[in-house]
Amino acid sequence: MLIRSMILCVLNAVLCVGVFITTGTQMALGASLSLPSTPYHYLVVDQELPSALQEFGNNLNIRVSISGEVKGRIRGRLPDLAPREFLDHLTNLYNLQWYYDGLVLYVSAAKEAQTRLLLLGPVSFEAFTAALDALSISDERYIMRPAPGNGLVLASGPPRFIALVDETLNGLVAQAQARPRAVEAPPRDSVLMLFRGSSEMIIRDGRPEGPYSFDTPRQDGVMPAHALGQR
């Protein structure tokens, strides 16, 4: 027999908090999970863990996705805790991980955590992490560490977190590759005009072109080609 109850608070008592690590001691940068601050009372005689987590989401009007690897049974009374602390208590007790992407609360077994070595390509690590922060994907509970040389990044965490990290990087790389590249101006030739008497010789990149004769005598000398218009 399952007996459950929840004390609902008024709207102005709702506390919007960030997602915390499972010990509840460090703030993360992920999507904000809005939960009441009043205790969540949940008395269990004997119930499957996935069912209790699903009831948690139903009672708080939160969509919950529970991995098939989440297993176990809850027997006996659970402590009266605030909803976030209740969730953290279950994840600690049953070796779980959870991640909220702003729409769905994903709960998975810790053994499902994934580790990826991602190639940044044309994207800098700073731009990558800034995009993750702006999209509320970053989470301090999970690893996001650059490798020496700033060309690779090591990411580790639950499947949903890693999927969003991967999708963000792919989008940034595609955006960078779609930008038009600046066209390099062709190198300018080195041209000199060499005057000797009535003859003129063009020297281009050290190679003579000419000579050319003129009727009007000219004083011997050397003139850059760009000065021709001044004669």
C-alpha cells in the first residue's frame, strides 16, 4: 500500500534554484529547475524506484525521463526534504545521475555516464563554453576540460548532457565553416623604371623588360613605376 502526500506552497513561496550536484553543495550552470522550498512528504511501504521518481515528477508537474537502467526498490519511510533535496537523496542512495535540460528531467544510472574527446576544429574552447553557458547546458557537476593545445576537449557526464554538448559543438563548427573566408590580395610586383639617355628600361621583380627608346633625352636615373604619372 502506498501512502503519499505533498504540501503545496503558494506561488510567491516558489523558489527557483539552479541544478545542484548530487551532494547539494555546489551550484551548476544548467537550466534552472523550479521547485517548491517546502518539504515533500512521501511515505512508501514498498515501491519500485522508477515509479517513485515518476510520481515525483507527476506531483511537481515536471516531465521525467527515466532510463531503463534505473532499478531498485524503496522500502520504509523517506525523510521529509525539500523536493530538490529529496531528488538528490534518491540519486545518492541508488547511485544515479540527473540532468534537467529546461523541459525534461532525465534520470539515469551512474554507470551510463559517457566520456567523449571532442575535436574543436575552428572553434575555440572559450567560444564553445560560452555557447554552452548561454544555452544553459553547462553543468559544474560534469567534466568539461580542454586538452593541451586548445584543440580538444574532454566531456564527461550523463547521456543527455553529452548529447547536448555534442550538438552544440557540431552547430558551432558548421557555423564557422559557413562563414565566407577573406580573399587574400595578390602580391604586388616590384617594378622600377631605369632611364639611360633616351632609352628606358622596365625592371620587374629583378628581371629587365625592354629597353624602350624615346625621342626626348632624359637624364640617367631610376624611378619607381608609381612615379610615372608625375613626369
